[in-house]
Amino acid sequence: MLMDQSTDLITVTVAVKTCSIEKLYASLLKKFISPKYTDGIVVRDVAGVVTKVGAEVSRFRVGDEVIGLLSVDNFFDIKDSTCDLLEYQLVKKPKTLSWEIASCCIMDGLKAYDALHYLGRVQSGTTLLICNAVSSFGVLAIQLAREWGVKVFSTAENEEDAQTMRTMSLDVERILDGHQFVRNSMKDETGGIGVDCIIDSGVFPNVINAEDRDSTKPMKHDIISSLAINGKWVTSQHDLQLDPPDSEILHMKNASVCHLFPDAMLLSSYQQNKVLHIMDAVLEQADAGVLRPHFMSVLPASELIPSVFPTKHRIVLKL
């Protein structure tokens, strides 16, 4: 990361121990990626030990163990041993938390907090449906929601993924295989009321003929029909388009649609205090064992090959 003289005073140099990476497929995010990332694989965080601090840095000193989130326009070369970050991009890592788990949890934890607390407004006693939950983000969101006393339902893309989830002891009320019966299942589970919040990982357009539908993701109408009065639909579908009948149902339910794009908080310095608060909370929950990564793959940085993607796992590199 390039620093000018005005930011040198609040710059922290970190000797990187681990970082997590992911490959971005969404065309929306590709607009913001640093041109130095030539293959679409970006570094999402760096964790390590502070080796140098600027003259006006007050929160850290040499020797502190820290972790920081990187926006997609902030380039870090995994061949480098150090990374320069601004003070407000970093938080301290609990000493008893491993570098690998810290890197695995921090980005998915930010996304989970954003979806559940800030957008979904879930709390103890509310009901939640997480679609396509077999992923590093999905598992962390389930664990966080259960810690808050939320009644959680989930779906999987296929029977194999559903069986994988059933072996994880995630304390989920029900795991659905596919999405062809999600609307009826949620009505049955809630006595016809519907669920308070639904988080998707993308949706398909509505189709009339059953033989034409792809059940690996829910249809828009399935989501809307499964919502309770005052429900919240948290979607990752950046190009979502609602037909007038669907919009009318949402209106009559007094329901709302929220777009989940946590990178907005990293690309902007607005509400940076909220990001730091979430990072601290995620690391605290991970250190306490509340957040336990099930989809984590740890590799030496020298062994990274592009063929590891696509994957449901969070890839953590050891430097």
C-alpha cells in the first residue's frame, strides 16, 4: 500500500504471518479491484506483528499482534513479508487466538455482523433462514445467530451439502436439500407466519413450470412468500429486479429488501469506527470458541495455485 507524507505519521508496518484470499467473480466488485491483482484473486486481510509505527500512532506499539482488513483496491503482494497499513485499519488480535483462525474469521465475520445485526436486525426469539449456508460465511452466520438466541433454518445446494451441514452440530432447526420446497417448508415450520429474516447468496428469476427451475438457489417469489410481516430480505444479488406483483407482496407485508455488500464499508472511510467495532467483536467471539471455522484451508503462500478456486472454503495463506 502506497503512503504519502501526510499518512506516514499514522502508518503501522506489520510483519505478516497469515492472510486470507478469495477470487472475485461478481462483475460489480471487479470495477474496484486494484489493477495489480491480475488474476482476480485478492487478499482480504493481513495478520501479523507490528514492527514499526508512525509518530502519531497511539493505539499500537512494536510487538503487538494485529489484524487488518483490506479493501479490494488495496494491493498486497503475498511475496512480501511486510505490509503498511493505516492505524484505523487495524485491531489487536487476542494472543490466545491462532493466526490462521483470526484470518479465516475476520472477513466472513464482518459480513455476518453486517447481514444479521445492521441489516437483518435479528435478536433473540426471531426466526432466520440462511440460503446456501454451506460456505465459510454461512457457517459463521449460523454460529453467530445461534449465540444471539435466533431460531435458524438453512438450505443447501444439494443433498451432499445438506449431509455435510448435518455433521457439523450447528444447532439448526432444519436443513433443506435444495429450494424447490422452501416456501412450503418455512410456512410449515412457522405455523404459516413466515420467517423474520432471510439471507440469500443469490437468487433465480421466477419461473412458472416446475421442470424449468434450478433448485440450487431460491427463486425471488420463494423468498418473498417465506417472509413474515415486517420481515427483512438480505440479498447478495447485486442486479436484483423485482416484478410488480412481488413488490406488491413486499409492500403488503411491510417487508424490506436490504443489499448485502460489506465491501462498501471497506472502500469508504465513512463509519470506520463501526468496522473496527465489528472486527473486535469477531475476534472476541472467535477467541471464546463461539465462531469455529468449518470451511478453512491453510496453505503455504508458495503453494498457492489458481485451481484451488472456486471453493466454499476460506483460503488462508501462511507467509
